[in-house]
Amino acid sequence: MLTKIKTLRPTYAEINLANYKHNIEVAKSLSKSKIIAIVKADAYGHGAIKLSKFAYEQCDVKDFGVATIEEGVNLRNVLPTDARIITLGYIDEHHFEELLHHKITPTVFDKSIMAKLDKFAKGNNVVLDVVLKIDTGMNRLGFGLNTDFNELVESYSNLNIVLMMTHLSSSDTDLDYTKWQINRFDEYLKRYNVKAETSVFNSSAICFYSNKYTYTRPGIMSYGYVYPENRFGLKPVMSIYSKLIHIKRLKKGEKISYNQTFTASKDMKIGVIPIGYADGYFRALSNKGVMFVNGKPCNVVGTVCMDMTMIDITHLNESDLDCEVEVLGKHIDAEQIAKMCNTISYEIVCAISDRIPRVYINA
């Protein structure tokens, strides 16, 4: 039967806080270190404000990673000042005042940024904590390995490097390349006798390698997934449910949805579900996705629309029609949906639109 959860829409996402806590504990246990909870992109679509507050209060997490200054400010509004919020991406100089005011720690990855930030700090008579990123082979952001660390420290005296970081590009797929990156980072630290705290491992590295650094940075594993498959007892945090809002009875040979991509091979009963690609249910799932009604698989038929998707309910009993429709949950997870769309679980959960209300449970 349909649940009694009240939302503004019949489609909603259930966020299980107990599962989130479980995954955080798995990350801590495997890494044997402190963690920086990665909550960028609205905690991968799960709700950064709610999960960060929960992690701080219930999971003994004091460090959080975001992508932008806006994400950082939003977190600071709900987290105490002893929680460290680290921006992992680019921060424009026009936002330096916000960094200072909201006590947000920026990541620096080239001399231009460091020079501007150091000048700002001197002008405000403060010393700012920063994270220094070294590029060991991702070739995205970071100082090259030929960068003189001591010169950085001396040149930008109003910046205090509290954490050294690099990013692994292939910890889920390429053992040799990952070891090569780790060795390059270690050699750099040794060459300059760096005493700052360190962070190297992302989710896959936490699961598949032995950590020796101060912090790890669990992202997708916090939400229940690790590529290439879910291991280590991780529990997906997000489920999505909806309901049948309309039933169409088709005759053999009739077409369904835009561009007539599905033709009924027999007399069929079709259910309309109020979720579509504007909600993050990808159009790529047209004629290949699966939803579950009362635990029974129902194939997506026809083209996924902006606000609605059609499923084949010909085989369902009348008693099934008043049951919730599971779009994402125990019968079909984000990894399975990602394979149907030729993408990764990250994209599936991050794409879930704000149009879908989040309901938080702790069970």
C-alpha cells in the first residue's frame, strides 16, 4: 500500500540517515584515519545541509569538503565554527571576504591564486589557513612536482599550509597508475620534509588500498556506492518512490509516448508515473529502465518525458495498483541504473532534481 509520508509531490526521495552513518563508519574503519566528508554538489544530491549537520552531531565528523564558496557559506550557516569547511575548487578573488568572514579554508593550486590570497591576507592583517594541492598525474588542478615547496612557504608568509592534498585519477581501475601517483606524492613530501597533514585517498582508494595519510576523503562511498561494485557492506542512502497516477489500456499495435518508440505487441495496461528527465530520471532510460511495484519489475515503455514516465503494468494484480512505485531502492540501485545509461552511479544520484522533495529517516 502507499505510505503515509506527506510531500508536495507523489514522487519523493527517502534519505536514510542511519545508512549514511553506517557508511561513514565503514570509511573510518577502512582508512584508520580522520575523514573529510565530501558533501559537494548538495551531498551528491542527498542534501548537504541536513547530512553535514547530522555528520557533525552524530558521526563525529569535523571536516567537510565542498566545491564552491556558495556551498561553503551554506554549510557554515548550520555548522559550528570548529567545523572545518574546505573548498576544493576555484575561488574567485571577489569572494575572499566571504572566505574570511565565514572561516572557510580554500584549496590553492597555482601561484596566481596564492599571490592574490596572500595579498588579501596581508591587507587584513591575518594569516589564512590553506590546503595545498599537488598534481601527481590527474592533470586537472594542482602545483607541478617541480614546484619548490619551501619557496611557496617563504613567498606567501600570510598563508599557513595546513594540509597537503593530491587527487587519484584511477584508484578504481588502475593499480599501477595509482601506486605511481602515491609514490610521487610521497617523494615530494620527503624532498621538502613537509610537516603538514596530508590527504590522498578518495572512496575507491579507501576501499582498495592501505591508507597512511592523515585524512581520507570519502565521497560516493558515503552514499552507499563504490565503483566498480558495492562492497564492504555499504548501504545506499537514497531511495526514490512514486505512484501510479493514471492507467492506459492499449490495444495491440498502438504506440506510446514521443516519437512512437514503443509499439504494443499485445493488449497492454500502461501505468503513468510522475517522474521524468526534469527530475533526473534520464531520457536514456526510455524502453530500457525498470521500476518495481509491490516488488514486481515493470519495464519502462516509450520515451521518458520531462515530467512523466510510462511503465508496463499488464502483469500486475489489481491489489498491486495501490502500492508505491520504487524508482530507486532495494530492488534497483543507482549502479544498475547507471549501467543502463552507460554512466556512473555518481551521475545518477547527483542528477536528482530539487523538484523531488527529500524525506529524511533515521532507521
